[in-house]
Amino acid sequence: MSLTIALLGMLELSPLSGYDLNKRIEASVLHFWSADQSQIYRTLSRLVADGLAEVTVIAQDGKPDRREHRITPAGHAALDAALRAPLEPETPHESFLMRIFFAGALGIDGVRELLRARREEAARLLARLTTIEARDPGRPETIGQALRRATLRNGIVHAEAELAWLDETESVLVTAAR
């Protein structure tokens, strides 16, 4: 799945500026898909050049003009084709797990520091995702809303599992250090 498809999906939900796309990503899919603002703007320009999105310039009083992007019929077709395409196998690259795999050389204090830092990161993610979930306690009205909520729940469950695994790993360290 490319950033192109991710942005087309966001634009299918509603017309957005590049700034709003960045904010939407941060508020909804950041736990499984990330992009920085410069990547978003480059990709939006390419979407417009390729006819997959169009831009409307909206004048604003006292502010720069707003460039609002909309998905085009060709963009809908590209998104549909990407969603229907066979799943490609994913090759995981977990840099934290690679560090843990070799971290014995750091000694118990060094490993504990790695685990502590990761625990803080996982706890922050869990807090952010549960805050997002709490803002929308209603029952999903559409299949799209239900699936977006399901991806949010996936992030929450993964963060909870990460925290449980970190606790388990910490207890293994205590045993191994004896």
C-alpha cells in the first residue's frame, strides 16, 4: 500500500488540504501508517498531475488561500483497484526487536533502559489511541466507520500487548540476572 493510495482513501472520505490531510493522518492512522508533511505535499502534487485528484483554491480573508483536494473518478478507480488487488506479503522490519535481540551486550541495566523507553512509547501510544476512541463512543453507522474503528481497536490491542510483553520480558531479565 503506497502513500498515494492512503491519500486517495483520505480524500474519498472528504476533500482536504495538505495540512488537513496531515492532521487527519495524525488523528486516525498514525499507529499503522505514517507520512511527513513534505511527503504528503509531494504526493498530492503527483495525484493532481496524474488526474487522480483535483485542487480547488479557496480564498480566505487574512490567510493564505486554501488548496482543497478532491478525489476524481480516476482516483476512485485507482483506489478501488488497489483495495481489490491481492495482498502482498509484508516483510517486517522491527528495529526495536533487532536491538533487543542483540542487547545482551549492554548488560541488565542497558536492557532495562531500552525496555523502559519502549514502555513509555507504548504507553503514550495507548493513551493517544484510547483518547481518540473515547471521542467517538457512538455505534458505527456505516461499514466504513466500523472498519475505521476496527483499525483503531487494532492499534489499542497491539499497544496493550506490547506493554504486557515488556512486563514479561522485564520479569525474564530478573530471572536471567540471578
